[in-house]
Amino acid sequence: MIKKNIAMLAAETSRSRFYLQSIAKKGLLPSKILILENRGKILAGQDLKNKTLEIKSFYIENFVFKPNETLEETCKKYNINFNFINETNVNLDNVIEKLKNLQEKIIIYSGYGGTILRSKILNIGKYFLHIHGGYLPDYRGSTTNYYSALKEKYIGASSIIMSEKIDTGPILYRKKFKLPPDLSKIDHIYDSSVRSNVLIKTLQMINEANLLEDLFLNQKVKVNDMNYFIIHPVLKHLSILNN
Amino acid sequence: MKKYIYCETNRLIKNHNYMYSEYGGVKFLELYEENRNELISFYETQINKNKNIISKKDFAVLMKLKNISEIYFSNLKNQYQISKLKNLFFRCEQSYLYEDELVNYDKYNLNTKEKLYELIINFSFNNIEKEHKLIIYKILKKFEISKKLYQSYKLDSYKPKGNFHDLKIYWLTSIALLIYYMRDHELQYLNSALKISDTLCSQDRKNLAKEFRGNAHSIPLLIETMIIEKLKFYR
């Protein structure tokens, strides 16, 4: 089933591939995909070294992830309308213009790692649906699943509508997951896998809701709480080895 | 992975963003420890060359670190590390002390170094000052974004001013973050402390020896590795 009110803005990363393949498998296809094309050096989130053909997902039932299947290939396989944008920076005016022209009201966002969406893109009258790798509002910021694994022995994901302050937009759905068998594969496999699980559930909820706003969870964000920043390799190793 | 790459080049010139860092297993943690221990050993060789003299404010900072680490490591079983740390503090207490220069304050800008001295020296294990935590977090955040710490920041916007080459500011920030971590157990402090420590350890040895006399830098380095040791549950 193609979802007419939902588009996707995706970079060619392992996470975007995971998202698209898993939602396609569950019949939750977006009506349009804009692919941020990268013709330069490898960017954050791209895992071109992975030669594994198929990976059985630990967190999504009956789903096998194909790391080497490109977004274009998946789009063609499921007959999804797609276009390339020859840019990697989503904040550029020509990218914003393309997004403005989309008919879809909700855009699943899955850009290159480390990019922050500026106000000029967030204020174009669309909802940017982002799946955060971590349980919000407890774990705001970057690489938070390593921190939650180290502190509380779980990983998580949360779907939010993006706002100008990082990871503070309205939460639609969030879930805690038990730790995977091998945390060293979290960056390109398990983090994407739990996010995809939450994305699937969120799209199903959007299907059933009258208004997107009906899904916003009541949450209390403590303004003074500290964000998590990219985990230092020493803590990352402790998180992996301790579990 | 054959060496600890995060200090292999001057991180104030070429910073590291730490994104998607490579997993190297237990060997990686050994390389990290070697990196820190190698610098501690280097400082040992310098002690006989330089007189062990430090400023009164630096001494007060190190004594605060002593006070907090004694509480934090009170249950530590590794007596070798404890005695090594005690020995470093003992030698520090034998240092010659000199008066710090007078500082001119500016009401529109935060003097990073002086604010850090103030926050560390007035730090209490039992009394959590929200305002102080907020300042520490703002400094932490500034470092995480730019991987640099500036001489001063505008008080209204926290825009940086001056240069970012004062190694003492990095030293003070890493100590501040270590004592906040030892009290509050919030990993964000330890995370940034490790990155700032990488920045310091990546500096030219001559500059480090000139800036940090005696055990001034060895002490926070040893405490950092002891904290990491305490977090190892996989053995």
C-alpha cells in the first residue's frame, strides 16, 4: 500500500536502506522518495565496506536486511516514485525548494549523520518525522544507545516531529529494547534495526489516526538536562565489552 | 588497530569528530592505557630537570581533586593504583608554590580560566550548585561543538573570544569534568573529559613539560585511567 501523505528524504546510508527495505516489506510505502546523492567522499552513516549479502533482523519479525541493496534498487523493486538530488546538505535552498513542492505533508527524514536541520527548512509547513536512536526524553543527543547500554542495559528508539531544539520535538512513539547479541554491530545494524521497528509502528499509528497531532505524547522535558554528545571510543568499547 | 589514533596528531590543529569510531576489542582499551601511561612516564623524566613549582591556584585545584578522588576511590581494590596516586599527591604537596598573577575581570565576558578555577576550588561533594553545573555544561557543549576551548566567552551569547591555545584551560576543564563525574556519575562529563584529555595528550611534549610542572598533569591522567578501570565489568 502506498501512503499518499508521506514522503521520504533519504541519504544513501545503511540506516536509510534499512528504513526503506523494512517499511517496504511491511507494506508501508511512501509515495515519493528524494535521494540525497553523494558523488564525493564517504560521508557519516555510509558503510561501503559491508560485504554481507543478507542480515536477519533481530528486532523486526520476518525481515532480512540487504546492506548492499541501494535505495534506487529498492524503489524500483517496489515501484516507488523517486528522484535524486545532487546534494548532500539538506539545508541548501534548492533542496528546500524541492521539499516545499512535495504534495506530501509528512516527510520521513533520514539524512547524512551529523546534519542539523535549520529553521528555514523546518518552517516550510511540513512535518519532518525523525526516528531518534535512543529513548526520549531520557537520552537526547548523539550515539545515546551506547550510553543507555552502558548505564541501564537497554537500547531504544523514539519517533519525533523535528523541532529547532535537538530531540525535543513532540514524541509519537518510543520503545526500549533488550540488548542485541553483539553490540559491536550497533552502528550500522542494530541501531538501524530498532529505529526501523519504531518507524514501522509509527507509520501504522499514523495510518489509524485522524490527526497526526493526536499521536503526540505528553512529555516533560527538563530544560536543564544535558544532551549526550558523540561517544568517546573508550566509553564505546566499555559499552560493548561490558555487555 | 596498532596504536591509539586519537592523540597521534595535534588535535588543536586537526580535530577528530569521533563519529563511527572503529571497534578494536580489549586491545583498544590497552592501547588507550598505554597512551596515558606513556605520558605519565614522560612527566616522571621531567621532574628532575624542572623544579617542582606550581602556582597557588593550581595547587588548590589539585588538592580539590585529591579530596574528591579519595571519596570516589574509597572502595577501590586495586592497591597498586591507589598507592601510585597517593605518591603523586604526596610529591605534589612538596612543591614550591608561587603567587598567581592578578586578573582583570570584564563584566561582559566570561574569563574561562578564572571561572574554572572558581568552580573547581568552590566545588562541594555534598552541595549541588545548579548554576555552576549549567556553566560547566555550557563549556562542555562549546568544546563538543568546536573541539576547542577559548580564553573567554561573551556572557550573553557564549560566543568565543580570544585564542584557543591556552593548554591550562583544557587542563582545568578536564579536571572540572572529572570531579563532576566522580560526584554525579553522569557519563556526559566523563565523555568530554576523555576528549579534552586526548587533545592535551596530542600536544608537543616540550610544550606540555613547560606548561605542567611536576605531577600537575600526571594526576588527572592517572585518575582518568582509574575511573575507566573502575567501569570495566567484562573481566
